Amino acid sequence: MGEIEEKDIDQGKKLGTQELTLSMGPQHPATHGVLRLVLELDGETVTKCTPYVGYLHRGVEKLGENKTYFSALPLTDRLDYISSMSNNVAYVVAVERLFGIEAPERAKYLRTIMSEMTRISSHIIWLGTHALDIGAMTVFLYSFREREWLLDLFEQACGARLTVSYPRIGGVRNDVSKEWLDSLYRFTQEFPARVDEYETLIDQNRIWLQRTKGIGVISAEEAINWGLTGGTLRGSGVNYDVRKAFPYDAYDKVEFEVPLGSAGDVYDRYRVRMGELRQANRIIKQCIEQMPDGPVLAPDAPKFILPAKENLFKNMESLIHHFVLLTKGPLTAPAGEIYSAAEVPKGELGFYIVSDGTGKPYRMRVRAPSFIHASVLPRLCEGGLVADVIANIGTIDIVLGECDR
Amino acid sequence: MEPLQITEKIKEAFPAEVLDVTEFRGQVSVHLKREKVLDICRFLHDTPELAMDYLMDLCGVDYLGKRDDGSRFEVVYHLYSMEHRHMLRLRVRVPGSDPKIASVMPVWKGVNWHERECFDMFGIVFEGHPDLRRILLPEDWEGHPLRKDYPVQGRSGDEEWRGFKEVLEISEKLKEFEWER
């Protein structure tokens, strides 16, 4: 091949260009589920981005209206299926607030521990896949090692690794053993070193910095206006955390900081989530140290809690109680409405429950953070490069099961 | 600011619009007429001592047969102020015969998909929304699933799906076997 001559370049200009419409997804590996983006490209620049969601819609809100408060709990597992424990906690806290039930102290601490374990396991799966999308493969292999430890602990506590349904209205299903707590405590001692290990892989990596710094920038005011929450909001430097703003469970009894970013780009959101990993570890450690002994289910909430299995076959009252609770729901529910939110790994998961006094919720609205975060994608992607679309999908940390409900 | 003080502010600025104020478990709801909802939202967003800059949630509720004044639907807004750390709920009544309400997109950009979902699930039209399409359901879907008269179950067994109207009829017939609600 010889030198490119001047006349060849002139000829190329005459040919002209046209925009390309590219449908990305719904089964693209980098979309973390079934998200479809229709991108309009001018060369490598994205001029328009239109997300399509709803491929995983299962009608959770409609189903919730037709189930009793008790039996709607497993539906919430399937929202954000990699952090089901936090979703359960968000739901039971909402129902407890609606009916004025107070869970015992030990149950509150256990739920806090479980929520933070979920935060760690969700954030490290996010870290692994986000880095994998951008091109750093090794992080994925390291992060799944710690996730496995946590999932094993979930399995020991409640028998399930992913869809746990462990919290109950008025407490948790069963207590954990001393060995279980020992194993978890050992985890909290080892985990900070592991976080350092992830950081040595990418934190100062020049390719990682070039792919993340200054990409997908959103200012603090704009982030609030768009309704972003969680790490996606705090990357822009807004100090809003549901655990601090509306404390639930044992979050008002433990010390932790809310990590904040400043630039509002992909890199700062990554730094915020790495900070959250350390804080979550700190919360778990404090909870184990402070946890009191005692019951794990509230005694004053019999209308919401199934009777013990051994009583079921001996005691007529228990049998009737069990049947009514599972078919018709609690008989003495007060009428009213509540909006209750919890800080799940993805952001603010809110439940707006309207009770009309019957055993089933009249309306169960799920405010899913992933849904809002997916809606901000056009704002982040338009004007950027195609390669940055992948970085932006990763940084908003969405799970489509929660987005589509 | 306490939520009840905020409701006083709304009453001062829009005396004809506030229908009722209720409180349950420390959360205050303001019941509003739908005509000036955009103005009220702008007032709540722009007034410095209120500064409701974060819209937590927007959703619809169907009160079919529970209301005397013909207002079947309600659009519920949850507002929060990042600066002052206060929260308020707005409940705006929308009649079933003419389910339309002004979009609050000019105030909060993040309400875009909430309003599309509310349109999808309840058939409430948000006037002034730039892109009001179905979002979670396919574009050719019939009916609005979260309305209370939408059937939960279709036909049982391996019969073929016959369409929305037939299922509605069957669900009417099956109602006699339900628990009373």
C-alpha cells in the first residue's frame, strides 16, 4: 500500500455518510439481563438512545394485591434477584410500619447483618461484571470467591442461596447458630484485605482510568432531578442515604459513613461503591459485637406469624390460625397507607402499601431503583461513544428483574 | 419543616385546590383537585423553604366503587427535600370517566418513566408528556392490568387465549366463588 493521496480523500468526502440505527440487546451480554437499547450512531458517536424494557414483566404489583401480606413476601425475592434479602427487609419493614409491629432487637440486628451481607455480595457481582464489560477480566474471578462465602452463609442460615425469603413480618424466620456468626466474623476480618486486592487490580490501571474518568458525567442537581438514588446518586456528591434519612432496623445503633464522590462520573461511582463495601463490612462487624440475645419473632404480632409447625398437628387453634392466615390474611388490619423505603444495594427500594382493612394489600406499589436508573441512560449515553454505552450501563447498576417487576 | 406546616403553605397559595389533609403513622397526605397539580408541584419545587427537589415516586391507585364523588383514580406523588429533609405525599383525584392529568415532566425529569408506567397500567393520560407510550407491556396489549376490574386469571387448562372481552365475562361469572372483600 502506498501513501494515501490527496485526491483519494476528496473522493471519500463525496460519498457522504448516513446515520446507523443499531439495536443492542435484549440478549446482549453487557446489558445485565434483558435490556434493549436502540442506538442511533453517527460514526462512533451516539446521537440518540432509546431504552426498551418490560421483557421480564411479571406483574408483581398485581400479584401482590391478590396475595395476603404474608404470602406476598416471596414475590419480593424475585425483584432484584441478586439481593433478595434486602428486598425482603424493605417489604417487611413497610408492612411492620403500616401495622405498627415492632420486631425484637435480635431480629433487627440479624436483618441488618443480612442486608449488609447482601450489599457486599451485590456490589462485588457488580464490580466483577462492570470490570468484565470494560475489559478487566481478572476482577470477576476474584470477586466471585468472596460472594461464594456469603452465599454459603445464606444457605446455612435459611436453606436458600438466592431467593431467600428469610425475614418475616415481625422478625426473621429462625435464629442463626454461634458457628454461623463465627464464620461471618472471620469474613469481616478478612474482607478489608480482599477489597484492597480488588483495588490493586484496577484502581490505578491506566486503561480503567481512561475508560471511566469523565464518562457519563451527571451533576448533583441533575441527578436529584432525575430521581437517582444509591451509589449512582452519591457519585455526584449528594449525601442522601435511606439508612440515615429514614433509619430502619438497627441502622441508628451502628456507626458508619456514607461514601461520597464529587465528579459524578463512572469512576466516582466506582469509588463510592468500593467505599460502601468497606462500610458494609464495618456495619456487620459492629452488629455481631452488639447483638443481644432473645427471641427473633415478635410475640405481639400473632396475626401475621404462622404458628410453630409442631403445634399445628396438636392444637386446633393453631391449625385454624394457620389456615386463615394463609388463605384470607390477617383479620384485624388497620386501614391506612404507608410509603416505606430501604437502602438496597441498587438504591432506594420503596413500597407504597394501601390497606383497606382486609387481609390483602389494596395496592402494593414497588418503587424500583433500577427502573429510574434505566430511564437516565439516554441522558448519559447521548453524545458519547458506543464503547461508553457499556460503561454507562454498568455504572448505573441495574437489574432488569427489578426494573420490569 | 413539619409536613403539616407545608400543607398550610399549600393552602395559603392554592386555597381552592386542597380537598383534605390526612395523617397516618406520621406521614401526611394532601388530597388535591387535579386542575392545578403542575402549578402546585412547581410551587413546592421552587419555593426555597420547601425545595421539594426529589420526586421519590409517582403511582396510580384505582379506588373502583369506593368513592362517592366519581373520582375513581388517584395519582400519588411522594416528594422529598434533600436540603430540608422533609417528605410529603400528594394524592390527586382523577375521575374515571375522563382519566387525564397534567404531566409534571417540566418540574422533575425523572418522572418520565413513572408517568409512562402509570399510563400503561391504569390508562391515565398525562397531558404534556413528550413520549407517552406503553412501557412494560407490549404496544398492542389490550386493557390496563392494574385497574381493579381487570381479571387476574384467564381461562384454565389448555384452551387457547380468546381475547380480553371473553376473559372479562368469565371473571364476572367466577366472582361468586371469591372470598368477600
